[in-house]
Amino acid sequence: MNVITVAAAVILNTQNQLLLVRKKNTQFFMQVGGKLELNEAPEQTMIREISEEISVKAEIQQFIGRFETLAANEANHQLVSYVYQVSLDQPPEIDAEIAEMKWIDLDDDQTLLAPLTKEIVIPWCKENIV
């Protein structure tokens, strides 16, 4: 099975809603983030991707962990994710390859979520934030 390595952001607002994005030509909502470039640390990837995808500067609050799930949009791919809780310096705006962005409640069951979001991020948020 092919492996994709990414950095992913957990971004919460003051109502404890989670920021998710959907990339163009895909159906799953997921964390802001993306693939590590050659010789790039996950923290660098995280800051770069946030800037590219939602046009804001971010500050990493904490490293949540390294997780393995199935990839949402690439069949037969394993996703290795370095997940960080981050804060933004201003409201996010859609940029780059993002088709849609939204804040969801942690008990949202209407949105089509990526495996990482559903299996790792939302349970972590429910345990650690609320």
C-alpha cells in the first residue's frame, strides 16, 4: 500500500467548532494541511499549507501526535499524519486548491469527513477541548 505523509491542522474557534476544508474535485472535508515536501519538517509544512490554503499566518500550539489512517481521496493509500493544534491570526479565507471551507460542530453527522478527521481529530477534540 502506498503511503502519503502529511501535516494536518486542528483549528478550533471560540465556539469549539472545527475548521475543515474540501479540496477541488473531492468530496471529503478534512483538516487544513498537506503533503510534506522533500527535506521539509512537518511543522514547516503545517505553516506553509495554512498560508497556501486559507491565506493566514498560524501559530502551532501543540503537537497532538502521529497517526495512521486510510487516505480520504486516494484509493489504496495509507495516510501518515503529523497533527498539530494551531491558532490563526485572522479569519481564514479560501485559497489555492480549496473548493469549500466550513466550521463544523464536533457532533456534526451531516458532513462527509475524511478518515483522519472522523477517527482521530474529532475524538481528540471531544476529549481535550470541551
